[in-house]
Amino acid sequence: MRVTASAPGKLMLMGDHAVVYGYPCLVTAVDLRYQATVEKHLGTQILLETPMMRKNERKFEISKDALLNRSDFPRAAAFVLAAVRSFYQRYPFEGGLKIRTDGPIISYGLGSSSAVTAATVAALTALHHFSVPNQTLFEIAFDAVLEVQGKGSGFDVASAVYGGTLFYEQGGEVIEPIAVGDLPVVIGFSGEKVSTTDLVEQVSQLKSRNPETVDGIFNMIGKLVRKARYSIESQDWQTLGDLLNLNQGMLDALGVSTLQLSKQIIAAREAGAYGAKLSGAGGGDCMFALAEPGIEHGVSEGIENAGGEIVRIRTGVSGVRIEPN
Ligand code: PMV
């Protein structure tokens, strides 16, 4: 028996960084899907093939014993192997596994790691003939991501598991769907970035040097997120645009924007977008603008002229699911 599961990437809408400190965020699942195919095999080896990983070795083999005792896997294999381990710790299984992952080669920093982790966990549950609630899938996948990254709020894992657009609070204590379809956003990729972990660390150091000020900024971001949730529900794009711009101001204050991101953000606003901000940790990756269908073209052009690459994908798509083989 062979089982394939797929999970979506994500676009962080608001609450970046503050969510690491217990404040809420808003995230939407994007139509950049990653697959994990699993099947049993005799013996106790775990065989992994990851053609979506461009560099280094694409095939990886490890015994189950080594998997349970080792945590420093090659980066390209780390999330999938951590997912297997996290699953096995809750639901020990007999025999070995063959795993193959797939997905878009260019991930634009839009959540490929959390998607591939969630897909692996979902495929393993189906392979072992049981199903678990989304909250359990989330917990298993989040443990795996934490094991590899050390830090993280888990918003990306929640998005990969639940899909749609979510209001999320750290650790998954609150995961609430927001009733809205595809959002009128234009996404612009700014190029490679420094690692999320480094940026989270940079903000943490800023916070330890300036505790009250940075706490004040996080608190304000939390307020903007709570307001934005209602603007999305009522499709009040004008207000949402204001809130996005205010949130970007806060991220600028935290020092995580870059010249390239800022150029694209300002170009989008000048082309008539309601609002624009960076998405995620900053330091590169993507920004997005809120733009009605009529002005979407001009906003895209503005972002491109500022040196960005437009990423055309739908938002609010479905979460992890088993695919027909
Ligand atoms: O850079 P990304 O897309 O992985 O987003 C990171 C978002 C942070 O809030 C900075 C970290 C986190 O885990 O929430």
C-alpha cells in the first residue's frame, strides 16, 4: 500500500514576530502544495527520496534505530525525518518505510518545510489505517518542526494542517478559521533571505536591549491583528490596508525589513494598493499588497519595476489531505 498526502504553503498576513511572544497572528494557506508519499518496506531502514531539494544528496537512508537516536540530519531530509520520528514516538510501527517528497522547486519562503512535515505525518497516519483530528496532526508536525528549527510559533504548521485563513495564537492554543475565500493580494518575491531563526534571534536581542519598547510594539501588533481579523471577515479592504501599513511600520521599527522589500512595498502603495507589508520573518522572501482586481495589474507592475518577482497563487486553499494514488 502506498499513500500520498499533500499540504499547502502559507502566507503570513499579520502578526509576524509578535506571534513568537504569545501575540496572535493571521495566516492564509497558499496554493503551492507539497506532497509526501509513504509505503512500507521490509527491514528496518527508512529510505527517503527528496527530488524537490536541489542541492546535495537527493537520496537518504537511515535505520529506524539511528532515526530515533539522531537529531542532526542533513537539512534537506531533516523535516521529513523529524516528522517520522515524532509520529513514531506517539504511534510506534513495525518495519521500514519508503518516503518520497515532491513539490515546487522554488518555494519563495512560503512554508515548504511545514507543508512537507504536515504531509508526511498525514500520510503516515493513513498508511497505518487510522485518522487523527487536525489538532493531533498539528501537534505531531509542530514537535517535528521545533526539533529541527529550535524556535517557531507553529503558525505555518497550523496553516499547512487546517488550510484556509486562520487566526492563530502561539503554540496552537487558539486556531480559528476566518470565513473568507481567496484574498485580493498580490505577492512579490524579493530574493533570498537570511534564516528565519537568525531574524527571530535578532529581534530577541533587540528586545533584551529595549524590553519595554519592544513589548510595546508587540502589544500594538497584537491589537492590529485583532482588528484586522474583523476587517477580513467584513471584507473591509480599506481598513485592512491601513492595518497592514501600520503593521509594516512596526516591522520596520523591529529592523527586519530590507531595502528591496521596502522598495516593493512603497511601489505597491504608490500604484494604488490599499496597503502592503512584508510577510514572515523579513530579511528577504516575500511582501504582499492588498489590491482590488481592477488595480491588481498596476500594482503588479509597480512591484516588478521595483525589482520584485510576482508569485501568482491563490490563498485560503484547503489544508493537508490524502491524495488519490
Ligand atoms: O520567515 P517565515 O515565513 O518562516 O515566518 C517566520 C515568522 C516568525 O513570526 C518570525 C517566526 C514564527 O515562527 O512565527
